Amino acid sequence: MKLLPKPNIRKPFHFLLARHGESIWNKENRFTGWTNVPLTQRGQNQAAAMGKTLKNNKVQPHCIFTSDLDRCIETSNIIRKKMNADFDINRTWRLNEKSYGDCEGVCRDDVVKMMSKDYVSELRRSFFMLPPNIDTQDKYDFSEYQLKTCEHFYRYNLHMGESKEMVLHRILPYWYETIIPTIRNRMCPLIVTHKHGARVLLKYLARMNLYDFDKLDVPNSTIHHIKLNSEFFIDEYEKDVITIKNNYD
């Protein structure tokens, strides 16, 4: 499959978008958010396979933009090492996962018992829904893992949790001020982010309606090659967003 055709006048720009490999809390079915959990061995293998897939398809990113959370940084480092490359890895809190507030570290099954299966399903899909305030008595003991914070996080009270709309609003300044100038220079950056960061960026660029957004999923270690028009938007999702198959899974 020819992944990177020569850009035409109408769609002269492109970039790569990937979700990190499986983390410990992905495996344990816990809400993770801004908590700094590492990759599982499977997640490390997925990241290595991502690097190998890009290398085998002769897709060479010029740099990586990634979140400030360990699971994304670890994924980015493994990809770079597997590709035998020395491109820069640029970290930013703006690409962090959605904050789950009180739900961080809590097993999804426990929230299902407190609320309902439909409620948790809506929480994971919805663009506007905030995480619930729950009884913190039985919250996860975070002593093993650091909760990643920054001044911006508390300035906007994001420790109470974010909607995906809020995630998009904190990503967009970085997209316009840092990532687009890179793409405009005919470079192809790789963005390594999280499930909901990838989802909201795809929604924005494709002008996706809420119904299609609800159905949009981005599994661990998914890689997308995305073509943009001259205004840096996606014209036709089915044609302009190509999923590069990762041979690990």
C-alpha cells in the first residue's frame, strides 16, 4: 500500500497521528487520565511494532510531538529507537489525556456498579460529558504512581475532570502555534497522544458531527496517516485518513 503519495495542490500537507501502546491501567481497565502509569510489556512490544511498521513502509517522521505523560514518552522513545532515528521528541501537557478527576485509578467496572453500564459508555464516548464526582474513600492508592500536574492544570480546576470539549480547547493552541508551522514547512510530524486527544483532534479537523464522534475509536498503537487541505483541514475522512496497519496486533 502506498502510504505517502505526492501531495497535490488541493491537499498539500500531511502528518501522522498515533496512540501510545497499552499501559498498565489499560490492562487493568482503570480510568487513567493524568496519572503517570508505565507501558505493559505488550505496550512496549506494540510501540516497537509501530516503529518497525513506519520503517518498513518508508515513512520517516521529521519529529515527534507527544504528551507530557510517561506512557506517551516511552512509546515515542521506543518508536525512535526502532527506526534508528535521531529526530526530536517535543513534549507538552496540552497533548495529555483527558483528566478523569475523581475517577482516576478507579476500575471502570466499579463505576458501572455505582452508575450504570450505559452511563460509563456515554462517559467514554460523549464530547461534552464531565466525569462524575464519586466517593473518594475507596479511591486508588496513588503512592506507586505520580499524578502528573502543572500550573495550567490547577489554574483551570482541571483536577475536577475534563470533558473532551475541554481537551480540544487546550490542544488547539499548540496545534496552531507549534504543529501547523511544522506541517506548513512540508514536514511530516508524528503526534503520539492518547485516545481522547486523538479523537478530538480528528473530530475538529474533519468537522465531524457528534453522532460520528460517538462511534469513533482509537485503539492502543493505532497509527493514522492524515492528509490536509491548504487550510489544514480534512476534506474527506474515508479518503484522507489512512490507518497504517500495525502488524503486532
